[in-house]
Amino acid sequence: MGKNSPYDHAMNRQLWLISVLVLLLSGCSPCFRTDPLPMQKPSNRGPLEVVIKPAEDMKAAELGQLKKSLAEKYEQAGFQPVNMEDSRSNGGRSVEIALMKYEHSAPGNNGCITTGVGSSYVCPLVAPCLLLPGYYHPQFEIIAEVSYYNHGRRIFKKIISAKSTSSANIINTGDEKFRNELADTTLHNFTVAFLKEVDSRKNP
């Protein structure tokens, strides 16, 4: 068998380097860019009735998880008990949440970005992941029309939105646990935004 040519050696070396870099990149998990907002918790807000109108093409499993998570968030905020209903009654406090957007996405940078002043943006295939600010930005967003009622009288009707973003390399955009944590942070901040609207009214 003949010896490998210098070209073959160079190609093998490049393939080895790329393999090492891919291994490094795949081991670096995405990092959060959005933090949970502080939630004010009065001792007792009283009972709350919640009606969720799902977004178009929303899966039953997603709706079920949303109801469970949202009930937990409202309980953390001081509402007791929290009842998930199919339609609103005219007794006590109730909220209708008509979802307009409820989805994961992962927008990415178009092409490699050269190093700029005060930045460390480099092509993700030729640099260790610790030097990357993020090639992909996995995110979760909620947009909904929220109507809040007290004994049948509407207190407010408003579009409320929340979005959580993260930074990821081109290899690892996060596992299912990370996606769930991203959604949970978004739902937490969505709840905080709702509470601010409730607490700003004279008759919450």
C-alpha cells in the first residue's frame, strides 16, 4: 500500500479538527437570556376561574399542560382555589385567555459573523463554543387577548405577551427539559404581566 500524500494528511487533520470542534459544540448547552420577573404575592387573592381559548392548531397535550402550569402560576400568585373551566360564569373573579400565539421557535444568524469591536462573534464551525455568543436563539412566546371579570363585570380587556429567549450554538439547541424551562419562564412572566394589570385596577 502506498503512503498517504501530503494532501491526504491535510484533509485528515482538518476532519479531525472539525470532529473535535463538533464534539465541543455539542457538549455546550444553550443558556437563558431571559430571567423570571419578581412576582408579588398577596396573602390571599381569593378564588379564580380560568377559561382558555386555544390557539389555532394547538394540540390537546399542549393545552392540557398549559392549564396545569397556569393553575400552578396563579396559585403561586395567591389565588385559591384556581378552577379551569370551559366557559365563564358570572360569579366571583374570572379570566378569559384567548391565545393568539403559543409556540417555540429557533431563529438563527444568517451566515458567519466576523469579529466586531467589543464582540466575540465568530463562525460557529471554526471556534470553540465558549467564544460563541449564539448562532441560534431558541425562544418561546405567548401572545393572548386577556379579559378579566369580577362578578360578571369586565374589568379590562388587553393583549398581553411574553417571550423568553436563549443563546445556543449550531449543534445543540436544547433538549426537551430546556424547552420546558423556556416555556415555564415565559408563562411565569406572562402571569406577572397579568397580575400587574389586575393590581393596577381599583376593583381587582
